[in-house]
Amino acid sequence: MYINKTLLDLATLYATLTLQETMKILDQLVETKEELEDVLDMLRADSTDIEERLDEIMRVEEQLEYIDKNIYTLENAILCHETKIFEKRNVLGKTAVICLN
């Protein structure tokens, strides 16, 4: 099993992706994480020799660590986008909070 060790960068994500694109990638990663957790459960439940499966279990666990870090980064990028949704503007001589969405 190939382990994708790529870590996403918050500044790059925020600068290059829209909120919707970021949410779509987050959804895909969460789905992948759930699938890998299912695979991990099956590997652990298998009644054959654990030593034969230990390497695969360790690889899946390592991949899950990278996925968790990237999910955290994507969630932070979403928070950055959401803070830009509201903006204070001067309207008719008064300060108003306007939703930019």
C-alpha cells in the first residue's frame, strides 16, 4: 500500500481554493478516512496470523495520521474563509455588518 505523505499548507489552501472547493476536498478526505477505518477494522478482526497483517495495519494507521492532519488543515482553511463572509461597512453614515455570501 502506497502512503500519501503530502501535507496540505493552510496559506496555500486559503489563497488558491474557494470555500466550496475546500469543503469538497474535506468531504472526500473524510470519506476516505472512513473507508480506511473500515479496512483497519477488518484487518484487526481477521483471525489469521496477525504478524502477516501487522505491516499492513501499520501502513493504514500511518495513512490515517496524514489524513487527520490534512483534515485539520482543511477545517482551519474553512474557518479562514468563514471569517471573510461578514464585513463591516459604512452605510448611510452608520456602521453595518454585511454578509458577503
